[in-house]
Amino acid sequence: MKGELLLEIKVIDGNLVKAMKVMKRKLQQEGLFRDMKARRFYEKPSVKRKRKQKEALRRERKRLSKLKRFY
């Protein structure tokens, strides 16, 4: 199913605090917190389109800057 998140965290030696930190990090990497924040309010289609274009431009610039490091 689309949007389904399967996540497994192992608690080692009863260290629940560390397991919670690992879970939070994994959820953050999946973009769950960003998605929840974005869905809090309605976003008009035009605003959504502009935001996605801006994000794509940011990702492209980041990718190009990584490539420049190797040359």
C-alpha cells in the first residue's frame, strides 16, 4: 500500500531511551514529521506546486554541489 510505513526497532538490554531516539531518527528520515506538519492545514494547489518546484530546485543545487566536490 502507498504511504504505509513498516518500521521495526529492537530494544537492546531494556534501553528504551536509546530505542526511542532511534525510532525518532528513522521517522524523521522517512519525512513523517514534515508530512504531518504540511497536512495540518489545507494547501492550495498553486502553493503546493510552487513549494514542490522550490524543493526540486533545492535538491538539484544540493546534488550539483556534491558533484563539484569531486572535480
